[in-house]
Amino acid sequence: MNLPQKASQNQTLLNNFYSAFARHDGKTMAESYHPDGTFRDPAFGELRGAAIGLMWQMLIARSGGKLAINFGDMTADETHGAANWTATYIFSKTGRKVINRVHADFEFKDGLIFHHIDKFDFHRWASQALGWKGWLLGGTAFLQRKVRQQARQSLDWYIEKLKD
């Protein structure tokens, strides 16, 4: 049974997106998003438009080449898609190793990613990235707000640095 053409194109889009991530190609990742697209995850909150691609580029740049991405379980139809992916990296602020397992949901428009939501266990992430403090406070709204604020400040700084 053949997939409808749009579903096949969207499956290819997701495969190309995560393949680009695995080879640290933030430019290709950024080009995968619709100009009016949105992204949301527990660390950055909601991003819109060009900020999404710049976030991926920043994360790749900060990894110093020590970011491993594995992905699979991808599905896509004419309008929606999903994937599971894992990032293994060293959290720069603490030097601690993180293995973050993420489930992603997508909505497509005009052959591009229009809405992208990444979901992961924030408490588990915080425990790995921040050690005992993350384990103790990772389930609190306080720490989630603080991490989101710092992530957004880092992205704002990165964007301003690119303008210089």
C-alpha cells in the first residue's frame, strides 16, 4: 500500500529534519519550518518564526560537536506527524552528561513544519543536568520557570550576537 504523496513528503521532511540534527546541520533544520511556525518544549516554552531555527543552531553550536542524536518511530500523514528522539550531550552549565528522551508531535503546512511540540520528563532532565538540586526541585514550577528564563535569555543573547 502506497502512502498518499503528502504523507510521504512529510515523512521525508521529518527524516531529513532529524538527519540534519544528527549531523549538526542547524541551517537545514531551520529551513524545515514554516515562516509562521511555532515550537514548544519544557525548556524554552513557546518560540515562533525564525527563533525556532536559531534555537536549534544555538544548541548545536553550544554542544561543541559533542551532541549525539538518535531518532525513530516516525509517522506522518497529510497533516500530522510524530517522532521519538534521544539527545545525549554534556550540559554546559554543570558539565554533567544528559540523555534526554523526547516525544515530538508535528503539524504540517505548505510542505513544512508548522507546529512542533517536544515533550520530555523535565524532572528526569533536571536530575541529570543539575544533579541533586535538579532531583530535589525538578518537579517544581519554580525550577521550570528558572530554566525557561535562562534558556530564553541564552537564545536572546545568541540572536543579538549574530546581529553584530
